[in-house]
Amino acid sequence: MVHFFMNNMRYYICFFAFFVPLIAFGQDFELPYQWITTQSGLSSNHVTFIIQSQDGYVWIGTVDGLNRYDGADFKVFRSQPLDSNSLSDNYITALFEDSAGRLWIGTKNNGLNCFDSKKEHFIRFLHREDDPNSLSDPHVTSITAGKEQELWVATSMGLNELPFGKAHFQRYFHDTEIFFERPSGEYFEGLSTKLHTTLTQLDGRKFLSESQLENWLLNNFEANDSTLNEILPFANRNKVSRKIGVILPDIEGNLWMGIYGKGLYYFNASSKFLERIDGPEGAWGKINNLLLQEGCLWIGDESGELYALDLDTRVFKRHIFSEDPCGRLDWLGKGSGQSLLLGTDIGFFWGKLNNKEMSWQKFFTESTSTAFSSVKICYQDQTGSLWLALDQKGIKYLPASSMKLAHPLPKVPDGQSVTAVYEDDLQRLWVGYYDGGIDCFSPTQLEKCSFSPSEESGALKKGSVYCIQQDKIGRYWVCSSEGGLQQYLPEEDKFVEQKLAAKLGVEGNVDIRAMQEDTLGAFWLAAHGLGLIYFNPQQDSVHLFEKQREAPLHSLANNWIYTLAIDRKKDLWLGSVSGLSLLQNSRFRNWNVGNSLSVNQHIRNIYFDQSNRGWLGTEEALYHFAPGEEGLKWERFELNFPHRGVFGILEGKDQRLWVASQSAFYQFVDSLNIFVRGGNSGPNELNFNACCSLNDGTLVFGGNQGLSYLFPDEAHLDQKNALHIERIEICAPSLQKSMILERPHGQTSVGSKIPEDYDQLILSLKWIQTDKSANHVFRYKMTGVDSTWRIGSGNQKITYAGLKNGVYTFQYQVAHQSGWKPIVGGTYLFEKSSNFWIWFSDCGGIVYIGLLLFLLLAFILAGILLRKASVSFGSIIFAVPLRHNRKGPSFEPLCQNELPQAPQEVLCVGDVKRIQAVIFPLSNKKVFHFEVVSYEDAYQRAIVKKPIVILFYVFFPSPEILSIGEKLKKDALTRHSPLVIVADQQYVGFVWEGIKIGAEQFVLNPSSSLELELLLYQLLLERKNQKEQVEQTTFLPSRFMEEVHKLIEDHLSDEAFNPEKLAELVHLSRSQLYKKVKKENGLSVSMLIRNVRMEKAKQLLLNSSLSVSEIAFQVGYADPAYFSRCFKSSYGGKPSDFR
């Protein structure tokens, strides 16, 4: 029986792959990392803070100045006594970047600074004794921001609030203490009875402020202002020191605070109420670290103690992360999932939550690396690289690993050892177990289908599952120790045993360890203890190859075979307990201790990489061999890890080779001909040959505690990198004059005007590349000037001369060299027009004239608008002339011959009524046709309308919006429409979440329609250019694919139509058709046929009244239930959901 249940499984990326010592073997070599010290340009080896700003710079605070790093050089900022625009103090204690991109710097001795990036100077916010609106103390300890973008600054003398855009602070917890103590009978003479009584009751009391004293008087006496003024002369005052060590905002904008010597507090930012949180007795004295994670507040103390506060129950729990005594806990950070990262004076610790308990692992101890014995700060930048600040030793910089490690995989049954892993053409992950049984996980990893072993008819047979494979025509095969070879029939949800033992005339079970399919569709099976089996499923013929004692040189070396591989010459290689064998021209050749291998080896792995180099993994060593006419050329690699046996060999998408031992992973460095260590599998001891490469490049290895994943570096390309235009200069060489335009900030589409006299444009670009990765490249293009993309260095000046009047779009991108999926980039629009129109648009008098003309033509324009407007209820659809919400006349971004013949569809998603008010002014010459729909209807309307762009208007962020956006970007019918997020500046964090799920552009604070309008024109122009490029480059291949699509559509209702019949119709062999379709379409033939059927089914569901069963028959499915399962796996929903 098939069981489905929710199973979040794949992307539990364990951050600690960075923290494993990178040990080389083969020779003395380590992965490239860098010491950053004063010799590198750092101002001091005593580092106090590290942060990376939005523009990509890494800022490093030290006890002797602030350092800015751009990937190549350091720029040091220090305090200059005679310069008020310099840093106020050299001892940096805190760094923080707010949502507006402003960098705030806290110092130990002289207050707060704000860095002005345009002028590259500092604005000081100092403490002044005579100014109650200044900072409460010169020693800043922590900086953060609240819900309303207000800045919160903690000092040695209380908390300070700086409202956004203001220059005056509001102080909290800084008042002097008021107390009443008197010798007996000191101030009673001449006092009124009421005042005497009040002072008597006040004797011995203390108040934190005058306001608290006033409240006490109001509650206990009928006091007024005069009463307070009468009592204050008798009060004693004492300045109270409340050093706040750390502040942390929660999602509601309130603050958690650690006050030295006092404990933990919670401050309500709205009511200004301070609540003391009572902890365990003697729990802490100096709280210096706070971290919120999954309903839990983690509290770190300078003394080395770590506590967790459950926010629901308010119960504390102490966590012991080390058996050795810890003197200091200096850093507390968040890892992936629910993991924690600790920096202490005795090393670095990684903790993971398992069954509500934290398990801890120590790294960088004295025994492994003295350089990491005391970790003060650990910061991960936008590229995934690590910056480790050590105790007065500078920084150790570790570049992002080329692969990220995760283990063990949750939700795999406890105690189950994984012996087979396979991903099918539907991107479902099949996992086989040593104790029998198979799990099949959906592509989203949200559902799991389980097959339990049984002796019942049609069930999976008992025995260890060693191989799961899909053949070239889409059939599923399972190899096991007791069930032999079985075929799985998805339509009937049953397994069919091939009964190889009976066909071969042997007794007992056939234990099959590996399987390979040749070009003719026949199978070669490694039967452990029996030999090599040839099985042709088309003819149902079987043949057994065994070791022949009478002909040992030309038969199998041994019948106990572990593994099989087919090279690019289509020759079959076998690994057994007696070495290596090659089946070539119906004859066997053997290599073992008798002729070439140094010792008698059990061959466990055979792998041929993209260059057809052979790799041989044994239980003791790794070999590289090159097949040749004169025999094999061997090279042995001595692997210095505890378990020297090779358990798996795979290539990543970037063609880098990875080798797995029982407990670690190693990467081959081709240029040095060595292997370097890239991480370990932790407690998950791997099994032989239980590995595969997924469609997205991820490598998966099975072990005794589940799966371990290696994630390629392409998975991190969606992380923000630093690329921006640093300077724009326009020149008029004939007039010998130039002008600097305002430098743009951010990566949204913005624009500048160029006067007619200036015909030369110079752009200075800055690409901050902290990881120094050679895998990233830069390109740019000016639409209207450059016909193709140009490749550049990123840090360069780009000059365009002879510019004529018109509109130009400059595009710039950084991408991975293996494919042009942009990591980051931007666009910038330039409009070059006559001086008269620039003066006209900038002149205030023209605005007045325009208003008069508007009043005269108001009725005429209103009539035109009403005649051209079309509104239909349900989903609001309207087409109205677009006007620019700016001064002066509008300009036309497209030439007249570039305008589309019909209005282009723009889908606006969000609050219907609010969007109407925003986009009503957007329309120009019937270029765009807007449709406004709610988020619930967005997916269906996007499929029907196929818009050129989808605009998400985010008035209030929610996870449902991201879920709908992700669905649109994953669906094959809607992912080609660019997704643009329009949101307020305060939701910039939500916008970045949208970028991660696939949004191409975003617009913040669209106060005028110009920016949004230019973005629409730009997307329209890009779509036109892409279409032209596709037409020029894919004309010939598309004719073949058109014929293939037409043949598939003509045979949709034929249930028996398969790749073999399609190959006959196009007069190609099956393998030729497979290669050609795979090259041009990126899909297998069976997957292409399935996609066409599913696409036709979707269109019928949307546009016809046929039942689901009728539609299933029309697209070639005799079983409606199986059709529904296939449809759900393709589109994530049942067919009835599309009605």
C-alpha cells in the first residue's frame, strides 16, 4: 500500500561544512585561505566587529580605526583631531547598517558616527553633559533598529532612541537616582504638617527618576506640581550606571536587553515599560549575546554560560556545550535550520537541535589548529565566505566552499541504512534500504511514497536494495539481494519479478549489486557470486557469463562482482573481488595483482568522468587509469584518511570530481593533480555506491543514518553580491567641458538626462568581489549602441561616444561562468534630448502654464479618458492613456517602429482597489493593457493571459504572497513572465525574500509613475530583443522541434505512442532522437511526450467542459487515476483544481 505524508527533507544545509579543517592529502597542500593582519593592510590585529554593507563592502572595526575592504584593498578611517568630519574615536565597539543603507559606528570613548557614503565622511552624534537630547554616554555598546526604522543605541549609561530622520535622542534608564536619607530630626523645623508626613514616609526610599517619585506621590497623597517642587530640595541624588551590554529587537519592534550586573530585561518600545525577566539564581552577571530562534531566546554570558528561554513558557534551560571549562563566550550566531554557532576562548562550537535536545560538536581546538583556539567573531558574508576574528591575531578568511554539506537527512526511518539512491526524469528521489523497502520522494520533498517488502503478489520482494534505475524509455527497475531484478509498473502500482534464477536454471536467489543499460536497450547485471548476466527485456532473453577455469585470461576474473560501468566507447567495465575486467568484442580482459595492480584489490567503484578518464575505487586506494591500445596506464592516489576505502565517485555540474570515503568528502584539484578535503559526513557512515547526482547539480550519498548532501556553489548565486555604478560623467569634447551626474544607489531601474551638447558618456563601475572567485564573470550592454553583450572586468571605465538624441538602456550583470543566470545586476536609463526640453521640464514657470492649459482642456481630456476606459467587474480590466507623473513633457522610450501592434498584457496582483489608484495614470498610446487581480486569482489569470510582466503590489507582506510568487516562477507556463515586486521602503527585507524565489526586479517607494513606467518599457524592449535573438539563433533547430511537437500532438490520444514510434516517424534511431531532443530541449523524449500531454490536458481543463476522465482519454491515458497522479506531479495540484 502506498502511504503519503508530509516530509520536509532536502534543504537542511548544515553550515558547519565551513568549520571542518580543510586537510589536503597526496602532498602538503591546503585549500586557499587567507590571513588578514596588519601586514595585509588591516589597521589592527585586535578586531572588534565585522559587517558587510548592502553595496558589498566588508567593514571591520578594530581598536585602532575602521577598515573598509573591497576585495582587493583596505581603506582605513581614523579619527583626526582637527577634522570634525572624521571618525570621532578609533576604538570601534559596534557596527550596524539600517534599512536605508546607512552605516552606524559605535565607539568606546566618543559616541556614535554615521557614515555618509556620497561624501565619504562621518556625521558625529556625541554625548554632551549640558544637552539632554544628546547621547547619554560616550561609550556605545550595541546598535540596532526598531519596527519604525528608529535607531536604538545602547551605552554604558542607558538606552537611546533616535527617530528616523531626526537628530535628537530620547534617553531611557539614564536618570539619576533619587533617595531620601536624613539624620534624626534634621529637617522637621518649620515644615507644614502635610510636608512633614510626606517626608517621613519617604525616608529610606529610592526612585529611579523624578517621574517615578511623582507617580508615587500621586498614588499615596493628593500631590500636585507644587508638592513635588517642595519635596525635591530635601532629596539626595546619585548618578546610576546601567551598562547595557546588548540589545536585540523582536518581530514586534520591542527590545530584549542584557544589563551588566542586573540580568535580562524586556523593553516595550510603544509603552516604554521595562520588564525584568527573572532568571535562574546566579545565572549571569554580564550578558553579552542574545539570539532569537524558533520561539526561543538564547542568552550568552561573558562567563561562558549559555541559557535558552522558552518564550511561551518563560522557562530557562542551561546548555552545557563543552566538557572543558569555558572562560568566555564571545560570540553567538545562527546557523542553518535550528543550529547554533558559538565562539569561545576554548574553540568554536556547532550545535544542532535533535528531538528538542541540543547536540554539540567542537571545532578548531588546540589539537587541530592552534590558530582557531579562541574565536571572538565569526561572520558569513554575502558570498558564503567566513571571516573569523581571532583573539588579537587578526582575521582568518575562508572562501565559500565549492560544495555545502548537509547530514543526516531528517525523516528517513530511524536505523535504516541507505544502500541505493536515484533521481528519475520527474526529479523524484528514490531511496533504497539495506533492510529492504523503498521510499520515493516528490520533487518538492513534501510527499513520500513508501514501498514495503512483502511476499505478496505485486509487492516489492525482500532483501537489500542495491540499485534503482530508469531505462531509456522510462521503465523503472529495482535490483536487490533476494528479489533479483524487478520492474515497477506505476500505472498498476505493482512490482513484476523477472525470475532470472528460473530462466538461468540456477537455484536460490540472484543477488544483483549493479545494473547498466547499453545502447541497444539491453541490461548488464552484476550478480554477486553468480557472474555477469545479460538480459534483453524486449526479447526476454538471458545469458550468464562466468569465470571459466579452462580460459582464465578471456573470461571473468571472478564471479563475485560489485560494480559496472560503460565508457564513452560503449565498452563494459566490471569490478570484482579479484580486480578489474573489461568486456570488449565479446572477450574479457583482466587486471589484478598478477599483471598490474599493486595489491589484490576489491574493486568497489568504477567511474568515467566527462573527459572519459577512468577512476577506480577499491577498499584500500583510489586509482586513475586511462584506457589505451597498449593497455592501461595507472596512477595511484594514497588517501590519508582513517577509512581509506572509496565509497563513491561522482562529478558535480561544474565537472569537478568528488570522492567519498566512509566519513569524509574530497575534491580533485585538476591543476595540481591532488585531492583536498571538503568536509565530513559526521555520524552518517556511507555505503558503497549509494550515491547519485541530481538534476540541479546536488550530489547525494547514502549511509547508515540517512543521506548526506553536497550542494554546488551555483545554489548560492541568488545571494546578493556587490555591483554598482560608482560614477557617471558626461563630456562635450568640442566644447571642452564635462559634468558629473549624481551617482545612483541601489540596483533598481533609474534614469538620468543628458543635455544635447554632451555626446560622450563615461561610466565607472565597481564590482566588489570579496571571494576572489574566478567562476564569476561580468558583462554589460548599452541598448541602441551594443548589438551583443560585452565581457569586462567589472572594475573599469566604459566610454560611449557620439550619442544621438534618444533613450538608452545600460544593463550590467555578474553571473557564473557555467551559465548566464545572473547573480546580480542592474539597469540604468539615459535620455538625451535638446537643451530646450530639459529647460522646459525643469522650469517652474512651465508648470504654471501647464496648470492653466489643464483647466482649459479638462472636460475634453475627461471625455477622451472615459471613452477609452474599459472596465469589467470581477477582475478589474482597464486601458487608459498613460501620463508621466513628473514635470514637463513625456518622452517615448521606444521608437515608433518598435511599438507593439497590440497592447501588451500587464498583470497587477494585490489589493484591487488600492492598485487602481496607483496604476490608473499608467498608460501610453495603448502600449500596455492592465488587469488587476487578487493574489488568489493570480496563477489562473497568468496562465490564460501570458502577460509580459507580473507586478506584485505588496501593501502588507505575508508568506502567502511569496508562496504564490514561487509557484508562478516554477510553473512552465508562467515562469517566463518577469515578476516585479512593488513595495514600500520599510519592506525591503520582504523584497529580498521575493528576489530569492525568482523575482527579477523590484521598485521601492514608487512615489511617481516614471520609474515604474520606464521599467515596463525596459522589460518590453528586453523581451523584443530576446525574441529577435532566439529567432536568429534557433531557426534551424526549431523546425525540427516543431515537427516533433506536431507528431506528438497528432498522436496524443494514442496510449501506445512512445519514443520508439516517434523515432520511426522522424526517421531516426532511438538514440539519435534522444540525443537531438536532449540537446535542443533539455529533456528526454519520454519527458517531452509527457509534458506535451500535460500541457494539452491543462488547456482542456481551462477552456473546455470535458470531464477529467474524458480529458485523460484524449491525451493518451486509459487510467484516469494514473493521469491525475501524473498531472499532480507536473503542476502540483489535482486536475479539478484547475476548473
